[in-house]
Amino acid sequence: MPIPRRQYLHLAPTEVSTSRAWERGPHYNERMVTRRKLALLATAGIAAKVALAQAPPAPARAESDADFESARQQARNNFQAIARVKLPMTVEPVTTFKA
Amino acid sequence: MASDFSKIFFSSLTEINASLRKREYSAVELTKAFCDRLEEYGPKYNALSHSMRKQAIKKAKDVDDDLKIDRTRGPLQGIPFGVKDLLAVKGHPTTWGAKPYANQVFDYDANIVKKLNKVGAILIGKLSMVELAGGGGYRFASASLTGPGLNPWDKSRWSGGSSSGPGVAVGAGLCTFALGSETSGSIITPSAYCGVTGLRPTYGLVSRQGAMALSWTLDKLGPICRTAEDCGHVLQVIAGADADDPGSAGKSFFYTPQFARKPQDVTIGYAPVDFEEYAEPATRAAFKAALDVVKSQGYKFKEVELPDFPYGAMTSTIIAAESASIFEDLIKSDKIDEMADKRQIAGFKTAVDTPAIEYLRAMRVRTLVQNAFHDFFYHNVDMVLVPSRTTVASKITDPLDGSGGAAQAPRPRSRGLSGIIPAGNLAGLPAISAPCGFVDGLPIGISFVTKPFFENQIIAAGKLFQSATDWHKRTPKLEG
């Protein structure tokens, strides 16, 4: 049964995007693929692929993360401890070990 | 000439060599007995990487032929020994203790293996080790292709590492001496934990040609023996200039106990805080007793402290940068994930990102360390005496990085000589660790550390200490 024009004007835009939508069941518009939806889906797909490519590989086990963090923290602590030693510019790295 | 080898397994190399010359038993009999023992107990204590029985017996026959015509080649002739599995032996697997290298075979012998072969020493086996000498920083004793090194005094305890196999094999009487390597603590630690005598030579004194590299500027090879005197005999053979080792100091070593200075002419530095506070409470009485023995031998004593530097941080940074370069291909491949210890894998992978500036800073501070030790030894004391390790061997299941939640001990009142292991390695100093007592059935050791190329001085001190004690003569009861 046709919807009176007065009611028709109050419908949401999706509900009027196709003709005779009211005749095709309550979820017709959700199932139907429009050009706009296709464009959105395509963009989202590419974005998802880019996001996946940029994401770091998932760690095999949670324990590995802790191991890496422990190793990095240890290295940072070492660098800081060494940096506290005052080094005059004239001090060169050890190159000979003939004591 | 059948002989009871049960005592011979724990004899010093000079005693065994004397018996061989007297024909109390043949080199073949001796070698077979040691090979049997190594093959029986080696796997039970995770000490054996690869038996070399066939080659050893062939070599022993040559030694017997030499001895029959009185062709003597020195005190190492006919002595069964083992090498840490980071030394190349032609045609035999050299695993570096790590699964990614389980099938690695070299077509040459390491130069020090050749030297020992020349004087008639008999290589009976390659001994286990911590994977890649532990350069990535391992958390558990099980970080090895062969499993955790089990302490001959208590199988539930660790042997120490990374020269775990050499420590266990000598401690359990599976060979008379062994060759280990040290980058920072890898000879001293297993020697202390297994109740044997280990010598870390001056950097550059012993050629590393044919040995796995972990850190070009820190790696050293040295003997693990029953006595200080044995260390002197082995060092004399393996030391010497080598054009094939860029780090070679171009110096030889002659073991000359006859020229040792009298104790009255020698000043030993020590820090009471090492024995009273850094040492684990249960070990303090034994360490103090050992200190008293040395004090009673006539040396002059002086209280000292180490120059103030972040030694541990420096060795870790240098090892990280150099080992990452050495093992870059492994680290960037999937093969590294085959290693046993997760923390060590993470350590190696992280080490690749060590900034050049951090490495160079550590190496510049190392210049200051070397200068400071020059002053320390030339104007202060002749050598220092410290506990080799301040604890007994840990349980094999305990984490080694202190993450096990052990209670924090109160901070000692001063620095003392704690940190002498990384400090001594940074400055290339020689050290000898000798057994000095037992705590709860587990051995502990003391170390003498001196200036570069003064090995004779610390060997003499170790020998004198062992003439007054019998800790080095104790033998463990092995479990089947």
C-alpha cells in the first residue's frame, strides 16, 4: 500500500533511496549494495590492508615481549651508567690491548 | 699393566705424567679409562658435546711409542684433556653449544689444539658450553644445546658457565684438564662452582685462532685444571704469539715457579667488605678462613678499592655491539629462534640496535679503566685477592638474572673489589681461581688477580695456597 506523501517526507534518506522500498520488506535497504556503499567498502578494504602491512608482527608469546623489554631496558640502563663518566675530548677508544 | 684408575681420575697432570714415564700404566690404558668415564658420566652431567675416543686412542698409541724410546715431550705428554666446544677440531662437530650450529664441522684445528697435540696431550672430547658463550644474556642454566651443566657436587645445582663442560669434566674427573674461554667470567665462574682451578690469561697471551668469537676485544682462552701448578704447565704450552690472531700480544709464557718472589716481597690488596658483606652470609666463614690462610703465608696486605667505573655496564655494551656484528647473519635469520633461551634470543636481537656512539663511549671509558688499573697495580699492590663468586652455585631452575624474587641484601658499606670480574676483563688482567672451602657441600673459590703478563705471580700464590690447603684434592661422589 503506497505511503501517503506526508509520511513519505518524514522517512530517512536511506529509506527513500530506492523506489518502492516499502514494498520490499523492512531490511531491504540494509541488504542492498549501492554505488556509495561499494565505494566505502573498497576504500575500507584498502585502508585495512595498509594498516595490516604497517602493523608490527604479533609476538609469538607474551613472554617474548617481556624478554625484549628486559633486554632493551638493560641496554638503556647500561648506556646511562656509562654516560655518567666524564670523558675529556682527548680520550680515544681503546684500540690496542697490549697492557 | 692394569691399574686402579679411580684415584688417577683426580690426579694432577704432573702426577699422571710421572706415572706414565715410570710405565705404571700405558697412555692407551689411561686414555681408554678416561674415555669410558667421560662417555659414562659426561652425558649424565650434560658435560659432553662429542666424544673423540677413536682419535684419542690412536694418539695414545703414538705417545706409548714415544715413551718406549724415551722421547719425552714435557709434562703434558699422554695427558687426557677436553676442549670447550667453541674450539675447531678438524673433521669433528663444533656446535658452539647452539642448535643453529649443531652440524657445523671445520676442516682445521684451532692453533692451541695443534700446540697441545704437538706436546703429546690427548684430546678425548669436546665439552659442552652455554650457547654462543651466553653473549645475548641468558636467563636460565638450560641455555645450551646439551642442557644445563650439572654440578658434580650436586646435580640439582648449576655448573656455572659459559665453560660449563670444562668445569664439570675437570671437577668430576672426566679429564685431567680442559680448555675454556672467558669474555667476562666464563672460566672463573665454573671453576669456583665446580671446585677446580681455572686460569684466565692476560688478553692476547693465548691465540684465539679457531675459536668462536663473541667479542674481539674481550675474548680469552685459558686452562681449567686440578691445581695452580697444572695451570702453569698448560699455559706454557698454549701461550705464544700468533699472526693468525689479530689480538695476539706477541708474547710467550714460561712457567717459572723457581723464580717466584717471596711472599714477604709481595703486597696483596683486598677489601674486607668483599668477605664480610658482599659474600653470601653462609659463605663468609669459609671465605674468612681462606683469607686467614693467605695472610698467614707472609704476604703484605693492604686494603684497597676498585677505581670507580661502571664495569658491568661497559662489558655488556661492548659484548652486545661486537657480538651483534659477529652474529649479524644469524640474528637476522630465523635460525636464531632455534636457540634454547628466550631471553638470550631477545638480547641478541636487541643488540643489533646498539648505537655506535654508545659502543664508542664504552670503549673510550675503557681507556680510562686501563689507565686506572695501570696506576692501581704499579703504584699500589702486586695483586688482589677476592672471592671468585660471592655465592655457591645456584639451583639449575633458578633464573640467573635475579628475577626470581630473591630478597635484596642491604647495600654494602663500600664498593670494595666487587666487579673485579668485568673490571679485570676490560683491562685484560689475568686471574686464577682456586677452591677454598665448601658450604652446604658446594665448593667456593678465591681469586688472585694481577697486572698483565704476571701470570707466574698468581700461579705462585695459588700454588702456595694449595700447599697449605686440601680443598683442590676433594673429590665429588658422582651420581649414576
